[in-house]
Amino acid sequence: MFRGLSFSLARGGALLLAGPNGSGKTSLLRMLSGLTPPEDGQILWRGSPISLDPAAHRARLHFIGHQDALKPALTARENLAFWAEMRGGTRRGADAALKSFRLDARADWPCRYLSAGEKRRLALARLVASKAWLWLLDEPATGLDAQALANLRTAISAHRRQGGCVVAATHAPLILAEASVLSLADFAPRRAA
Amino acid sequence: MNAFAALVGRDLKLAFRQGGDWANVAAFFALAVILFPFGVGPEPELLARISAGVLWVAALLAALLSLERLFQSDWEDGSLEALVLMPLPLELQALAKCLAHWLATGLPLTVIAPLLALVLHFNSEGMTSLVLAMLLGTPVLSLIGAVGAALTLGARRGGVLLSLLVLPLYIPVLIFGVAASEAASMGFAARPHLLLLAALLLTALALAPWAAAAALRQAME
């Protein structure tokens, strides 16, 4: 997928993964989350490899994949409260998170009635509903309108002010202040000519 | 433990809200049992002789019916990927899902089994052992089934594969379940068979969550 790739993120850092489809953005995010072990090389958190204590690593990260992980039969509030409780959060935290993504009016709607953009916002609200140091976002802006994008930016900058890190793979203009951009196409293994 | 309860609660909510998976399982169980008097004739002696076997085979097939969806829907909508990354160990999550599956299917089967037993002229002396055997045996069906469901995740026509994988493993439950249910009416003690069922349950409790979690991790890589 790629080789010779190396980067580090400081407290409050943000990294945008760029590259064409299939360049390995999702694969890199999955490796950072610990879902897929890298074939070679290592991933460190404060100097120690994440593979040493996968449970501690899971506790410190939020991974929002390209699927929304919502149950159509549950209401927006129930879906969000479930994910918050799985990470030690509370129902109240979930309600506040609904508000920050302007979903409070939809809170008691079963998710099957939500639009694609609303479902995406609900998935992103998981970020705010319970705390984690590292946010891994796979195409977070898919289907978001301008205002939802602004909500996401607000959430990300609040998270970074508190010292959290963000790694996002995106094609959308999700411009973040002082974010470094990693172009994965530069690290593609060269084919022997 | 909060996260464990949240997962059990969510799966139960889904089971009871989504058109009633549990109702389908219970209805299948009832229908499968009721078909037998039509097939073999209404003679009470014959029905009483085969009643325990019929009840258990029907319960096995009914439990199998709902297993395919155990991890499938979480896998399809991305929930499984998120669950694997939750702080709660995946082994405990698998156990939570088994518990919810049992509460939504095994428990209703246990509750209606005595009623169906009456239809088959099941000896009323064996009723207590039948219920006890179902209480001990049906959780084993959920636990072993979860391993099969995790292993066949993402396979094309996974349902058939799942049956081929899981049904042979259900045989010990079938043997001891039937033996415990029949013992009283044949003048034997049901206790040894119930103890063997309890041993099966403890073994499944100790092994199945680990096996299911390992299979789920494999599926997510």
C-alpha cells in the first residue's frame, strides 16, 4: 500500500490524509486504530507501541469509519446514548452532543427516517458524546451541508484546544488551522520499471 | 459493567422492536412441533414416545433460525467495526450478545415448551425436568451458535454454512436434553443428565466467548 511513511503528531495536532481513491487513507486509519496491524514498522503513542496495550489504545481513540454504525430501529438519542455508554459516557453527554450537531429536534426519531446527512451528523456526534484523545475520521464530511461542516470544525477545534489529536482522511474542503497534510500518493511503492 | 448492560439492552431493544425476531423463532418452534401429530398420526402412545425428541430437535432448529443475524447486521452497518474498538473486551461483548440472544429466543422457547409438550401427550411427571433441561440447554445453543455466526460472517449464503457448522456441535445438548426430559417418564433420575447439561453450559461459557471474539477479530482485519 505504502512504504517509508513516517509522521508524528503533537498535542493538539491535526493531520489530513490526502490522496486519490485507493491510495490507502482508510488502511492507514485502520492501522492507527489498531484494527489492522501494519505489515512492517510500528505505531507509537507517547513512545510505546500501541500493540503492547491494545485495550488502553482503544480507550483513548474515537474511530468514525465511512459507515455510520447506526441502527434504523433505534431513535437518534438511543443510538448515540448506546455508543456513549459503551465508552463510559452518559445519556446527558449524548444529549449535549445531539445539540452541538443540531440534531436535538430529531432526537426521538427512529434513525430510518433520518436523511443521509443527518445520519452522518449523528455518527460524528459520537465524538462529542464521550471523550477520547485521538480522533480518527474517515471521510467525515460526506453528505454534510455547510452548517454541519462548520459544526464539525467547531468540534474539532475545541478538541484540539484541549490537547486532543485528529487524523482525518478527506476529499472535502475540511480546512483545519495549522493542520499538516500527508499526501499518501508520495509513499506508494514504486513499481520496478 | 455499564457497557456490558448497554450492549445487552441495545440488542434486546432491537430484537423486540425489529418486527419481533423472537416471535418468528417462537412461532417456528410451535409450528414445527405441531406438524408432527399431523405427520405421524394422533395416537397418544406414539406421540408421548417421540415427544421429548421432537421438542428438542424443533428447539435446536428454531434457535438456529435467528443465529445468522447475530453479528450480520452489526457487520453490515459498520457497528461491528466500532464495537471492536470499544474499551469493553470483545470476549465480554460476545458474551453480552449471547445473553441478549438467549433472552430473546432461548427463554421464549423454554416458556412455550411445556405448552407444546401437552400437545404431544408428554408425560406430565417429566415437565419439571423438561423445563430445567431447556433452561440449561438453550443458553448452550446461543453460545455455540455465536461461534458459528462469527466464523461464517461475510460468507456467501452464510446461513447454510452456519447450519452445517453448528448442528453437529448441538448433538451433545440434544442427547442430554432428551435424556433429561424423558428420564422421569421412564422411571430414571433426571439429575445426572441435568448435571451433564450444566457441565456443557459451563464449558460453553468458558470457551465460546473467546472463540467468537477471535473469529470476529479475524473478520475485521
